[in-house]
Amino acid sequence: MVLCGNKAIDDPESQGIFNKVMLKAKDFVRNGEFGLSVTEALWKGKPVVASNVGGIPIQIKDGRNGFLAEPHDAEKFAEKIIEILQEPELAKEMGENSKEMVKEQFLITRLISDHLDILNDACNF
């Protein structure tokens, strides 16, 4: 889900509505943005080197299925990419961990199971 928008200048209620939507969105998105491109690469069994921002750390466990670097730390990005390229066994292990993590945490079948558990709990209060 992507929440993209702006407040209407000519609508006096827009600020209040915008604030309510943003508060509700926090219930659905942990730590801000959730980059689908990261999940797609992980699902294809690839280790990922990405910025330690937003929802990316939810997907990448540093040293397990990829590496995290601070957004402007080009030296660390280069270092970790080279490490993966020079160590094929590390890349293979991280790739296997990547696919497994996506399967366990982010596939729709797993999410449906969570929703069914919630509905079950709600019906059995």
C-alpha cells in the first residue's frame, strides 16, 4: 500500500483528515516506507545491500540476508557489495536466507493466515 497525497489548500478540514489518515497508516506500516523492490530481490534469493531507513530493516537482517548501510555511506555500500561478490558461499547462504525470510514473513498466504487468526480470536471472545 502506498499513501501518497497532499492537503487541499481550500478545504479547512483537510489538515484534520490528513492527520487522521497518517495516524491510521502508522498501524499498517512499521517504520515508514516498505520498499517492494527489496522484497522482490529477496524473494529471488539475492542478498541485498540497502539503506538502513524506513521499512528496509524489517526486511534485511544485517549479515543474515544482506547488509544495511547508512544512506550516504558510499564506502560501506561498496565494501559490502564487494564482499558479496568475492565470497560466493556467503552470497549463496544469504540468498537462501532471503527467500526463506520472505516466505515466512511476507507472502500473502502467511498474511491470510494472520487475518484468519485475528478473525478466529474475535469470534471466540
